[in-house]
Amino acid sequence: MEAGTIVGLLADPARLKVVAALALDARTIEEVADATGLSLKDVALAARRLARAGLVHRDGHALALHAERFGEAARSAAAVAPPPERMSDDPAEDAVLRTFLRDGRLVSIPAQHGKRRVVLEHLVHVFEPGVRYPEREVNALLAAWHPDVAALRRYLVDEGLLTRYAGVYWRSGGYVDV
């Protein structure tokens, strides 16, 4: 079964509740109805659809979830997924960036200096060389990455990647693509 099919099946609230109840050890249509607050008819209809798709085994009123199908679908989807785009040509830097960046956001600020420097050199590219930024704009740009803009701002200045004078910032470090 494909991951997309499973997601489609679980997009229906009744089917999702039935799967959740079965995952939490409900074993009959009646137990699922009690656990979910759904009517017996709604549970039976959802269970029938899930059984046709192969996610649930139905034997009269007894139900069993084929939980292993979720893992199989996830492994299958991962096997055909394109490799993630590299964030750096350097494999070590790429590994650090993959650890701390998810979906264009910084999940945490690295405590270790070397890793933090890699992340900061990546973040500084949101600032154009030669452009002066008021602190409010610096905060807005950094907020897109992480909520602790004060820490990021301070680290960027401390590392010499940004310079600050009279509340105005400009990029003063990091490499520039030409």
C-alpha cells in the first residue's frame, strides 16, 4: 500500500478515529464505537473501507489493525523519494545544516561553536552585502528562521558576520557568491 493511499484514507475523520481506537487496543466494532463516540453504523462503514484497503482485518464484529502496513508504506515512500537537496558542497557543513534546519527554519541554535558558525554563515546570506538594515528589519529577517532573534543577532555580530553601529546593521563577513 502506498503512503498517499493511507493518508487519503485517514483524511476522513471517522476512519482516523477508528484507526486510533484500534491502535489503542479496541478489538470490536462496539469497543471502537465506545472509544470514539461514533455510531455503530459509522464504525462499520469506516471499518469496511479500511478493510478493503488492507489496513484492517475484519471478522464479523472483531477488528484488527494491520499496523505494520504503516511502516511498510513509509519505507516504500522513502525508497522512491528524491534525495534531499544539498545545503552545502562541504559534506560536514551539509550534515550540520541538515541537523539544525528543517523546512527553512532553524530548529535550535547550536551550542557548539563550530556548528553554530556553520549555521550562522548560512543565515547571513539573507543580508545583501552593501545594504544597511535597521534593527527592526534585521529582527524580521531573522524571525523567519528562529524566534530568538536577539541571540541570532548577537551571534552574527560576535562572529563578525554582521556589524552594528547606531542601531544599523550591515553584512561584514561570510563568503559572497560572485
